[in-house]
Amino acid sequence: MPVGTAGTVKAVHQHELVNDVQAQIILGNTYHLYLRPGMDILQQAGGLHRFNGWDRPILTDSGGYQVYSLSNNRKIKEEGVTFQSHIDGASHFFSPENVMDIQRIIGADIMMAFDECTPYPCAYDYAKNSMGLTHRWLERCCNRFDATQGLYEYEQTLFPIVQGSTFPDLRQASAEFIASMDRPANAIGGLSVGEPAEEMYQMTDLVCSILPADKPRYLMGVGTPVNILECIALGIDMFDCVMPTRNARHGMLYTSKGIVNIRNAKWKDDFSPVDEDSPCATSRFYTKAYLRHLVHSSEILGMQIGTLQNLSFYLWLVGEARKHIIEGDFLSWKNQMVPQLEQRL
RNA sequence: GGGGGCACGCCGGAGCUGGAGAGCCGGGCCAGACUGUAAAUCUGGUGCGUCAGCUGAAUAGGUUCGAAUCCUAUUGCCCUCA
């Protein structure tokens, strides 16, 4: 579906909706499960539980993204991937099997398959071979997962991951293979790695047309507020991304009126709230001028306030998306929101 | 009062046995980037200009083909002795 044009909102409508948008901090990294239509499906499947009194699920990634992001420090083989630590040079071996074991130990409600996230651009042959490897690793992940049990008093869920770079035939083949594994939910990886947004949307659209509509679809690594709304329209139920937190630390704030670079001189004497419409009391309390001062002073509090702003905004945004899905006017709402969200303030 | 040292651009530092520089390093400042997090990170810019150039190393002289650099005086600051 072309960006910003009307279309049908796909499978998300078919899901019943859960109450709370979920976010959980795991091992120092923040994972955000923004939109949860469909999470009830997970609960029905026995995949979502309370963990040690926490009322939010834990999601752990497998290290597949590090195969991509730490490409200078690793070697890929059929058996698995050897990483060299940037801290002490020690080597660490990740395999589909030990990654399942690790995620069992952590106790994540949602465990991710071990895959290779291909870079962009990517040669066709490389993407094809890599996809084959990811599929073989997936079978090994499933075998290990199915042969083991959770270490705690609840079940865990394994999400397989579609790859295939930006090649439609590979994406189709991968989506079909992933769907055939018949897991409670499915993930789409290998996108938002530098390709144009339009290409990301095309691949998402294609894959969503193949992954079953009655199971949550999780688009890994996406994205900007606009990306999220566009991909919800394509049928995505779950997202995670570093953008709200990393960009907050770097002074970029997302608000319902647009994007603010709080470092900019224009906010020096602006004593209006960081985001007067924010559901987050912190963002309504502190002023732009003060937040800018904190950031310029390298006060860690500036990063904290920015992070609260962005996370609360993202959660608000998907909460609104869910409301409008329920009310049946998601697309018109989305098309009205997108220009605002893109605006630089 | 004696002795010693220092002085440039928003700030600090270095360069100073003569071969300039609108230069170097760091900071600040002004912008930009960031998409399944190694990274509170990275990148660019930061005298004036009508884009030809112009001004410029505390101030004023001197030596020299040539001075940020050497000499003299002045001003200001720092250290030290009394």
C-alpha cells in the first residue's frame, strides 16, 4: 500500500484489544511493545503471563540484530555466530540452541528466534543464502524450544522471524515458511536497516498479506511515529524500537504537534511545557527552556525527562491508534496525524 | 617597592632558537544524524565580506627581505620576595 493513501486496515481489526500498552526494561535495554491489539491472542495461547509480580511481559531478542550491528566483530557459520567482545576481546558463541536456553533462563514471555538480520543494501544471492540460514536456524530454535520447558511457573512463547531483505520473492518465500511453523505469533525482521521507508512499507505489506491474520504480527525495529502508524495500517500489531529512547537522549523529542530538537537555540526562552498535551505529568511540568538547559549542561536528568516524554508519547500514540481502530476511523485519523507528526517544530 | 612570567578571535591549551594563519587541539556555541541499543554517540559548521577580497597575535615603536616569535616602551594580569 502506498504511503499515506487510503486503504484497508488489515488484521488488527480482527483482534480483540487488551487494556494496557506494554513496555518492559530488560537487561538495560528498553523494549517497547507499543500496540497490542492481538495480545489477547497471545494470552489465549498461554504466552503472556505475570513475571515475578511484574504486570508487563518481558520480550528478549536473540542476538540476531547484533549479527547485523556488530558485523565487524563476528563470524557467521552454519553452527552459529562467534562474537568478539569489544570490551575484552573475549569470544562468545551464539547458536540457535544456546540462545533458546538463555532466553529460557531470563524467563522472557516472548522469546525471539535466532536469525541473521541482513544489511541494506544486500546482494540477492547473499539475501537468499542468509534467508536459508535463518530458516534452518529457526527449525533448530523450534526444536530446542519444544524440547525444553520454562524454568518458571509460566509458559514462554517463541516468535519466528521473516527475513528476505527487500526482494519480494524472498520475502514471500520467507513469510510462507515462517507461517508454516505455526507459532502463536510472527515477527518481521530485516527492515528499518537503512532502506527507504517506501520499500519498508512495501515489504511489510507483502509479508502481512501472507502471515496469518489471526496471529499477532511484530515488526522489529520500527520506527518513527509515522512509520508506526503506516505499518499499523498494513496490519502490524507490535513494534519495538530504540528511537524514542536514543533520540530522547540526543535531544530529539516527539510530540503530537511534531518533532522538537530541544537543543536548538529557539527554545532558550520558551517557558511553555515540554509537551502541554502529554499524558505524562513530567512533560507537562518541566519547561522547554529548562529541559534545554539540562541537555546543554549534560545533566542526566535532561535525558531522563526526554525519555519519559518520548516513551509516553509513543504509548499515547498507539493507544489512540487502538481507539480509532475500535471506532472504525483509523485511516482518516492516521492520515490527519501523519503530517503533524512529521513537522519539525 | 625588587625580581620573574604572561597577553590572538567566545573560553582554555599548544605553537614562540624569525619564513604569518583567519591555523592546530579541547571546550563552548550553531545545526544535522540516529529505526529488533556496544556507544550520555557520531558528523558538519563557528572573524567580516558585495565571495574579489579585507581585517587580525594587548598598545605604540624598532630590528629585518620577512615578526605571533627578537628588541624597547606602555598597559593589564599572574607568581614571588620585602
